[in-house]
Amino acid sequence: MLLIPCPHCGPRNQEEFAYERTLDSVVRLDDAPDAAVTALYTRANLRGTDHEIWSHLCGQWLRLTRDRMSHAISAVEPL
């Protein structure tokens, strides 16, 4: 279980959050369809840190920097 520090509410249990996606999977609507498919489905998923989008029950959206192997959260910013 992760303890995620919400910038608005303080440290909260992971159950209060919803994982949305990684930032590299966000595609622009005006991109070509082939580019969008490539961005969504052909990511490398390497070890290391990743920037993710999460939402909290308080209605805020967050950008987490999290290690893929240890799940350690190194930064949380409002989105």
C-alpha cells in the first residue's frame, strides 16, 4: 500500500487515489492517428522513474514522480 502525499490534503492512503496514466501516454488530439497509436501502445516501460497522473478524492489532479521498481514516490505536484 502506498502513502501518497496530496499537496492539498496531506499524506493519504493509496485507496483514495485513482491512477490515470503516465505522462508519456498523453497524446495531442491533433496528432495523426498512427502517431497516437504508437505513443499509446509501443512504450518501452524501462526501469527507473516515471511521471504519472493520478486523481484524488478531493478533486485534485496530481503529477507523481515514482520509481517503477520500488514504487518510491520522489515528487508530487498539482497538475
